[in-house]
Amino acid sequence: MAERSFLAEVEKLKLGAGDEFHGEGILAVTKALLQSGVSYVAGYQGAPISHLMDVLTDANDILSELGVHFEHSASEDTATATLAASVNYPLRGAVTFKSTVGTNVASDALANLASGGVIGGAMLIVGEDYGEGSSIMQERSHAFAMKSQVWLLDPRPNLPSIVNAVEKGFELSEASNTPVMLELRIRACHVHGHFSTKDNVRPAFTLKDAIEHPKRDVNRIVLPPSSYMHEQEKIKDRWPAAVKFIQEHQINEFFSSSAKDFGIVLQGGMYNGVIRALQRLGLADIYGASQVPLYVLNVTYPLVSSEFLEFCAGKEQILVIEEGQPEFIEQQLTTYLYRAGSQVKLDGKGILPMAGEYTGQVMLDGITDFLRKSAPDLLPSLVRAPNQDRPKVPDLSKTVPIRPPGFCTGCPERPIFAAMKLAQKQTGKLQITADIGCHLFGSLPPFEIGGATMGYGLGPAANAAFDGGGERRAISIIGDGGFWHNGLSSSFGNMAFNKSDSVAVIVDNYYSAATGGQDVLSSRASNATKKTQHPISKALKGVGIDWVRQVNRTYDVGHMRDVLIEALTTKEAGPKVIIASSECMLNKQRREKPLAAAAIKEGRRVEAPRFGVDEDICTGDHACIRLSGCPSLGLKTLDDPLRDDPVASIDQSCVGCGNCGEVADAAVLCPSFYRADVVHNPSAFERRWAGVRTRVIGWLQSRRAARRLVFEGAA
């Protein structure tokens, strides 16, 4: 179950010529694909582009009506390989995944695709999240575009520009026989707006036509001597064709290119930030009309030297706004100026920071510094000569506690790490690696488990060098998403083949939870369009791993700890794998809460668990907090003057998983946790019984109060 449904929104995909679309960027991309006559779409989920896969899933019926084939790919490499259909046939295809970690995986297929070239338009829609916090590393897609020579589109973040980029991207791909990469930053993915729609286009040449009339061109196969020819084609034919198309269709844009002696060159994706900075300086209005000449690169690779030099004509200073490092665009533009013998001074990195996200303030400061040198008369007087010092920004790290990434409330991975921490008390400290995904949060407090990660599905492989290196066994953690993505062959097949004696824990939470709850092969739920319910244990047996333990409820911390200790201490040689299965609690809540609310409204009986801490019993040991780290657990100071230490407290965000009590009990018997079942629409018997219990409890309480010694007049 995906964390968000687009079933209502996808009806907008049926809009025709002259209609007005209002909605989100992701949905607009899908509409643009249908307007472009796409034949097939594939992809792999990953932030910030996951919702595109969710939209395509919910729109599967609409896609089928148009003859569009859609599938969830096993990996980014698998998705990119799907574009092979456009190599020999006039079929338009698109794939989507996150960048750059996704592009890393896809680079093998991408290199082969770019070498042979395409006949039909081939587009890779990548979720660019440099600086956004959705990826575990800070890299850019630009290097991949340059390496494999695929054209890179970076449209202005508004719906008409994004839709135009999709439509022109396919045309550019076909005009130059080259795949095109469309990068969408997180703000472009989720920006809202409107555009005038066109009719959806059914592909003129279909997948059925291709199957029934197969073609092959040995010159498109990446083998010598063809591969040497491909390189020459890229330079002599494809590149000039792309440049010609970009110029003729004016994909890059000029704004306010008046006869001023300065200007700004910027990536299309940076446009909104630049305009906002200029607006704050009084040099642009809310509609984007700028007093500063702008050259907007909606295509950041290849760059068009003639356009750039035309923009520089009559100018003395140019600012290049390029987010991230290395400064690929700035270097290339500097080369153009040098070769042309131009005296234009080019600024970029130095005025703007080399690394890090270009936030609104960073952009404002950089543009202000540039204009102080190039056009100080345009700046407001308060900016040119401030009468007072700029207010100091306080160091919030000293007053506001840092909020590191962590597990969600009720996460079934939390008790796994608690059990691992308890197991280490018996076995000693262990070498532990984690896979990409939520498991990485275990390296942070309160668990502080795991020291490295190497890639999706590579958790066990990252421990390969430690196999047999000592008396203790190494442990690796991997999720079910990573297992099916790459882990089965790269990690577990490797463990079996090399007779590894290490331990691997597979966190099976029924779907790819970290990317939004998309189904995988081992998902428990039935899927109308996909084959699910393939047990992970069978796949492990298939590659020759016999020592497999299934834990069906990870919240049983004591049992989880015992299984871990068994795996670490058994005399049996070979790989040891623990499948720890429990559903992602928040996803479960998303599915069950509407059903429960409907049942309550209809008057049906519904029982919901609630957990709490008995303040009179809690000693303030806080083992529950140290070993679970649940966001629903906090501290509460009592009014009792004899008790200085705060007690544990559970807030209203609790989802009723019971993990806090389980870990406290596993660490040291803790009787302070209690469970209360809230009954909605109770039966008549339950109401009568509740009344009896209330009266009995009240009588007992009053009797106890009557027996207490009370000193008259005591304060």
C-alpha cells in the first residue's frame, strides 16, 4: 500500500485539448507523457520521485486504454534497460528513478543505451535532490549526463515549463538519436500550478507492431567496431543535431536581455530562487519581470556556445549560478569565453559557495555581492550603504537540540536494534553494517549500531572482508526492498557461494516502506497488477542458504534477542539469516484508521489498544527510552516533592505497538507499563460490566483513603 493515493487526481489525466489542468508537478509530468504519445513507462521508487510511480500505478487503467505498458522495475538498472525498446523501433519510452544513488545503479544500462543511440524518444526522469536531504550522499546527475553523453534538461519549476520539457525532450531525443535525462528537484515535483492541456496521444507505432515485425540493426549493438563508430556519431552527428534543435525550438530562455553590461546565467531549476532574490532587491516583480538580464539554461547539457556568446555580447561581467560541485557549467562557459577571445569577466563559485544547497538566503547574498561589483546603482540605498549592522543570526545549535533522522513511531525496526543492543551485552561489541534505508538510523542514538553502508542491497556484501576474521561473527542488516532490488544476488548469493560464516538480518516490513510503501515480491497483500506473496525464505533456500530463522513479530524483543544470540553462537558453519517480519506501523495505520473510523460511525464495535506508564510505579530508570528511542516516549516531572527524577510518559502520537514495554521488560522487568483497550460502541454487557468495575474500584479507593493517617492542621 503506497503512503498516498492518487486515485482521485488521476482523473485529471483524461483532460483534452483546451482544458485547464490544475494540480501537482508529478501529475503534470504524467499528463505530459500521455500527451507525447509515450508507449511504455517503467521505474523504481525513490525520493523525491516516488510519487510519480504511485501516480502511474493509480493511473494504470488510463494507461492501458491508451495502449501504454507500465511496470515496476526490479531496480534502476532494470528500468533503464527497458529503454532498449526505443533503440530499433520508433517507440517513445520513459523511465523514472531517484538520483544520484539510482543513477549509480542505472549507469551500466545507461552507458550502453547512450552508445548505441535510439530511434524513438527515450527519456529518463530522475528525482534530483542535491541538498534536499532525501539521499544519503550529495552528488549531481550532471556527471552522468556528461559521462554517457545524454542530454540533460533542467526546466524552470513551473507546470508549463515542466510539461514543455517533457514534450520537447522526446522531440530532442528523436532529432539527435540520443536519450534525454529530465531532472526534477523536489520543489518541481511538488509545485502546484496550471497549464492548458492537449489531447492524449495513442502511439501510432505500438509495442504489438514491434513484436509482430521485429527489426535489428547490428550497427546499434555495442560491440566493436560499432562501438567506435558510436563515439564518432556522438560528436559528428548527434551533438550538432541536439544543438540545432535546442536553438531552433528556443528551449533555453532569455529574460530582460537588454543592453546592460552585466547578466546572470542560471540553471533552469534555480530560476524561482533567483527571481525571488531579485524581487527582494527590488529588481523583479511577482510575475518574474526582471531588470537584470537572465539566460536560463533549461538544457544544462549540452551547452550552446553561440547562445551564450550572444548573451555575453556587450557585457563586462557575468554571474553563473550552478548549484553543487564540481562547477561543470562554469568551467565550460569559461572555456567558451577563452576560445572566443572574450574579455568578459565570469563569476560563479567564489561569490557563491562551492558546495551545499543554494537556499534563498545563499542566493540573495551571492547576487547582492555580484551586483555590488557590476551594477551598484541598481541596488537599494540600504543595501549599498546600510545605516546599521546586519542582525546577527543566533547559533541555534546551542539553544535548539539537533533533531537527527530517526525511526518513526511504532517502527518494527526499533525492537530489532534494541534486541541487538541487548545481545551485545552477552557477546561483546560486534562488527555491524547496515543497508540503505531506515536501518541506517540504527547508527544514531539511542542504538548506535552500525558503522558503514555501501549501497542498496549491499549490506551483507559490505561485511564480506570480515568473514572468518575472528571469533565473533559480523552482522549485517538489509530490508526487504534492498533484498529484492540487488541483495539476493549481490549479497546473499555471494554469502552462499563463499561459504560465509556471518549473520544477516532481513527486515521484512511487507513492502518498500522507506520509499512510500510500494509492494515488493514478498508483500503479503494481493496486488491486482503484480505477483506478490513470494516468501523471502524460499529465495534464500534457492541460493543454498539453509540456516534461516523466521521471526514473525519483531516487537517481542526477548525472542528477537535470543534468535540473534543463537545465530552468533551456533556451531553450524555457513551463512546465518534471520528474517524479522513486522509491518510498518504507520502504513498499517494509514490502511486501518479509515476502516476503523467507518466502523465506529456505523455503530460497530471497535477495540483500540492504548499504552501508558503508571507514574506511581515508574522508578525513573528510563531503560524504555534508552532502548527504544520512540518519539512517543518522553519525560514528565511529577508534583511529588519526594521524587526528583522525571518519569517516562507516553504522548498521544502512540500507535499502540507496545515496543516500549517490551524493551523495558527485556532489559529489566518493568511493571510500570500498562495496556488499556479502548472500546468504541461497546455491547450492553460490556457497559454494565464497566459500571460494576468502576463502582468496585471507587469503593476500594475510598476505603484506602479512609485508612490513611491524617494529621489535623498539617500544611
